[in-house]
Amino acid sequence: MNNKIINLIIISYIIFFIWILNISLIKYLESYSYYHLFLSLFLGFLSIITIICLFLNRHIKINITVLLISFSIVVLIIELSLSLLYLDNRSTLMKVVENERKVLSKELSVEIDPRSMEQFIKELRKEKSNVNFNTYPEMYLTNKDFLNLFPLGTLSHTYTSTSKESGSYNIIKTDRYGFNNYDEFYDKDIINVLVGDSYTEGFSVNQNETLSFNISESGFNTISLGKGGNGPLTSFATLVEYGLQLEPQNIFWIFSMNDIYNLENESQSEILNLYLSNKNFKQNLIKKQNLINSKLLNYIKSRLELINNKVEIKKNSFNKVKNFIKLVNIRKLIYNLREYKSNQKNFELFENILVKSNNLANLNNINFIFVYLPDIYPGWKEGKKNKFTKIDEKAFRKKIFYIVKRNSIKFIDMHEVFLKYQDPTVFLNLANYGHYNKKGYRIVSDKLIEFIK
């Protein structure tokens, strides 16, 4: 083997190793003061090793090269195996859940709509005007087109849907700011505002079965500012942009288990981070709905063009190759960051956001109430782990309420409420994984009404 080729292989391998090390550590250690010092010392050490290797005799360098190539092949095989294993686990679980839904739908005589969301929206346009896809802030967290204006609602006065977990697609009409409320609710005194994710938005139920509607029907006019996929940082931004402007008596922060893990992606958004770092930052979205509509219409149009032209498929294929080279799955295994796992940094950020939200509400003479929603699933009451998240809810809940109680924040714990029922899965669509059905939303609504009274 040519000596120059051997040297090139050794140098290339060390450069690749440094690159992998950097992208592996920077996400988790960048915030620590010693990170750059550690990286500099390690790079210096590797440089010395590289120079030494280049001056070794040819026979030793050949052995090192063979060893490095062999090691690389083993690593790539492990990465490939892990990618197939993770994919297989996820897809197998999805198939199991889907099969359970089909069995349950037959037992309950519930017909599952076979159409995709695209097909449903297309056919709904034949019946109604102003129909479009629902959009969510999580879709464009790192999209450069939204650096100057980041919407927290969706298109206003538009017919859309959230899901078909009940078997059929629900139909909602968004309000003047792109949230799931009857628009006339804004014309009355607003008693309560709800912030949160898909539970707050009202996934899987009709517009007259959501938390905000149920509470409003009981005489306490309530506005929901929730959007599917919202984590604490997006909810905080929504509170600043809309919640405080509506001047309610109460703000209910609706929290579900996956919210804290959304911080992993939310913290990458430059504009969302500004809400935390700059107390005076505000986009004044409440006055920019026409601009928001225009931006979102362009976004939806471009997304559909990508799908229709199959660009998205090519992009996904490229990402798979890129992730394979970056050894994403091995890094996940090393850092124990399987999906829905998190680190202490997210809990600290969550506490910071929650305390700021509580303080802002109190500063404006608004009651702030934290509402914990359990992630109900088959086996939840018996203490079994969720098939998908593998989270120990008992430990997780303990950690969350330690934060809530330490900061003297008022709270409602729906975990204790649902636990009283013999079979809590009756509050799920088709007694399966996913969001609450209308009975589940009713239970939560009644508890919030009880608190308001």
C-alpha cells in the first residue's frame, strides 16, 4: 500500500472522528463553560497523535490503517443495524396500534375513514368555501422563511381538521386569530384563557366538544390558544402575544407529558428564544393576522408542491444518508436519547419558562393555574410504561410537581382524577393510544369549572 495513501487514510479518519465528536458533544455540552477548553485540548492531543502516526514506519502504519478500516466497517454495520432496529420497533408498534384500532372499531361498530388528510380537505372544499390544511408552529421552528414573522396560530376563519382518531375527521372553523374557538367568544368578557398543545386545541373532537367550549357553555367564557405540537416555549410566546392581551381572569397552562420533550426542538428557534432573553420582545401578532394568513398560504402552497413533485421523498432519502454518515443512531444509543428522552437541561428550561409565565400573569393580576394531563393508554392505571415513550410516568410526574410546588404555582392534577375510574381508557378514542375522546375532555372541563367556581 502506497505510503501517501496510508497517511491520507489516517488523517481522514482522525478528521472524521473529530467531526463526529464535535456534533455529538456540542448539543449537550455547548452551554458549559469548559466545553471549548475540553475540545481545544482534545484537538491538540489528536494533532500530536496524528503527527506521531505519520512518522511511524510503514509496516506499523499499514497495521493501523487496516485496524481503522476494520473498525469503521464494524461501526457502520452497527449504525445500519440500529437504524433498522429503531425503524422496525416504531413501525411494528404503529402496526400493532393500528390493528387494535381496527378490531375495536368493528366491536364498537365505528367506521374508520380511509381517506388521507389531503383527500379529506380536497373533498371538503367541494362542500365549503375557505377550506385549508391546519398548520402548527412546530412545522416551521427552524424554517428561515419564518425568521421575521413566526405565526403561533393558523389561518383565520378557515375550515380545517386536526385528526381522525375517533374514526372520522373532525371539522373546525378557526377564529379571527387562527385558533379553535367560535369567533363570537371574543365579543364577550373573557374569563379564561387556555394555553398548551393538541389537547388544548381540541384534537380528535368536534368544535363543540373541546375544553374551551365546554367551559364557556357553563357560563365562563373561555378562549383556547392551544396548537398541536406546542411545547412550553411556544406556549410562553402565545401567552405573551395573545393571552395577556385578552386580559382574562385566569390563565390555565395545560400540560401533557410530551410537552417538555418538545423543548429539544423549540430551543433551536431563534425567534422563540427571544421571548425568554428579551422581556420586551413581542411580534404584535394579534395585529398582523392578514400578514400571517398570507405567509401561511404561501407555506402550504410550497409544501404541497414539494409533495406533488416528490421533492420531499428525495429530501428524506438524502437525510437518511446524511444521518447514516453522522452515526445518528449510535450517538442516540450512547447518550441514551431514544425518542421522548430528555436531559436535565430541558427540565431547567421548563422551570424557567413556567416561573416567567406565572410571574407575568401575576404582574397583570391574572390567576395562573398549571393543569397536568396524564398520557392515558392501555395499562396506564396498572403502572405499565407507554409502548412508544418508554417513560416512567411516576418519576416524571414527581419531577414536574417538584418544580410546580417549589415555585408555589397553583395546580390541578388530572392524574389523580382519571385514576379514580376503573378503566380510564374509556376516555380515549377507540380505547387506544392518542388524545381523549369527548368524554375525556368533559372530565377535564368539569374539573376546571369546579376550580373556577
